[in-house]
Amino acid sequence: MSRVVSSRLVISRVVTIVIALLALQLGGQLVAPAYACGCGAMIPDKAERIGVDREESAVHWDGGTETVVMRFRVHGNARRAAWIMPVPARADVSLGDPALFDALDRLTEPEQRDRFHFWPRGGDWPFSDAYGDGAGAAAPPGAGAGVGVVGRERLGPFDVARLTATDPDALGDWLRANGFELPERLTGALRPYVDRKWEYVAVRLAPEEKDAVLYGELTPLRIAFASPELVYPMRLSRLAKNAQTLGLHILADHRMEPRSPIGGDSPEVTFAGRIDTPEGAVAGLAGSGPTYLTALEQRFPRPERIDDDHHLRAVADTPYREVVYTERLLTFGDGIPVWLATVGGGALLATAATLLAVRASRRRSDPIPGVRSPA
């Protein structure tokens, strides 16, 4: 019997591995271009593809200056790509600290708790095999009418241009002249920012190694600008072909939440709490004084419905932390299930009671010494 169970487990594991490999292979074949993601537009060179698995951003706002640190996790076959982010004021651009997001993940990780159950479940004995739960940039060409080049510099793998524009078509022409393949739809999407006289950070992403492709986690980019309100540009993401996911960490004086879902699912707060003494990379972004950290997750199943940027506001400083429960079978001693001891103990008690009753019955039926039974 044990050999049959073992064979079934081996076959089950092999099937699981095969399915996983097939899923990975299909996933690699079905990568679609992502022309937009998060607060900027990701544009690969012609005939190349780039997919953004996830965009993570950490934002610090002190009431007058906003600093955004962004990290992309990408895949595809693109050797170069462009990324464009509208900003409401003149921006300073530098490389971000790669340790920042790991530090934020540690601060906001869910609380782990055990939750015990009495009766065995699918992963518990006797349904499993054992006790337990089983488980340097080139000089820019002439900008042309309608576009101003504020500055251009090389930052690690990034070629960064800070631009102004009074005409979205002229901005598109400048990007194309600098080797960026620009989807025609993006030109129209930039018009609301041009009308509000925003500026732009255009980033050319190119691996420093020859013929290397953009893959995995890219070096974070840090962008700081003046802003009287906390705003996170999202409008360009309406051009994305696939569902978008945004992870946002906000460091400010109070808990901050978006004013509206702007066409996506309702934003979900996954952490909210005061950090009394920021350290390391977090202190490098928010300073060493007390700050309030809010972590948000949001999905955009239909990116074309995105109709605005995220405008965030202060709300009540109610702390929140996710709790993740691990289901465990209630045991005692050396992992003996309580239900087994209880059921076994009940059976022993029932047996003992039966024996006592039989014994008492026999005593009542035995003749009393010295007393003769009637004839």
C-alpha cells in the first residue's frame, strides 16, 4: 500500500513540474509590448518587445517637494527602451538606492500568526504522509520649436533628458529624432500635461554591456520636483495593452490615500503606520525624523479607463498591518493530534464504562453466600 501511495505522489509532482514548465514557456511566448506603465510611458525600439512585470515606487512629500524613487522589473528582448514621466515642475534626477525597496518591504511585511484547527484537513494526518501541515551620453541634437532641453546626463544605464514642451507633436518629433520609437497614441495622451505646462523626464534605458537586453530589476531612478500637493502621474498608463499593477509606498506627515480610483480597482492599503526612527535607505529618502508610511496596491484591469493622475490626500492616521495566518493542526507533546487523543480517550472511557457495567451486572446475578435459592 505504501508503494502505491509513494508512486502516486511521484507522479503528481512530475505532472506539477511539467505544467509549471509549460506555463513558463507559454508566458515567454505571449509577452506583449507594454507601451505604458505606472506613471510613465515605456517605449521599446521598433520590432523589439518589453513587458513590465511590476512597477514599484516610493514617494516622499514634505508639503512642498515631492521625491519619487521608481524601480521597474521588466522582461522581453529589448536592448533599448525609452521611458517618459511628466512632472509638474523642474526635476532633479539621480540614481536611487537599490536597498530602499527591500527596506520598505521589511517594514510593511504582514504579521505572521498561527491559527489552529481541531479536526484534520487535507494536509494533515491521516490524509498526508506525516504529522504537521505538509507544507556618458551624447550631446543632444537641436531641440527645435516647441521643445526645450533643460539638461541631459548619463546616470549609470540611463540616458536622461529633462525637457519642456509647448506642443505634444514637437515633443514626439524630438523623441523620434533621438532614436525613440513613439506610438502615435502617446502624442495625444501628452496634451493634458502640455496644456498645464508640465515638464518631462525622458529616459533612455540601455544596458552598458554590448548586445545585452533589458531584463530583471532595473536600477532605481530618483526624481525630485516642487509640488504643492502629492500627485502621482498615471494618465499615460491608459495606453498600456495589458493590465497594470501599481505598488506605491508613501512617506509623509500623515497617512495618505488616493482621492479616487481613477479608473482602476479600489486602491488597497496593505500597511499604514508611523516610523519613529527611519534608518538606512528609508532615512536617505524621508530623513531621520518621524514619518508616516502608507503602502498601497492597485490593479488596473482596463488601463484605457484611467482618466486622471493620482491625487493623494491626508486621512486619519489609523494604523493597519496585514495578518497572514498559517493553518496548523492542534497537537500536544511530540506532535500528537489532540483530536486523536480525544477520540482515543473517549473510546477508552466508553470501554471502561462498559466493563464496569458488565462486572456490576455479574455481581448482582451471583448467589449470596449462606443464602439458598428457593426451589
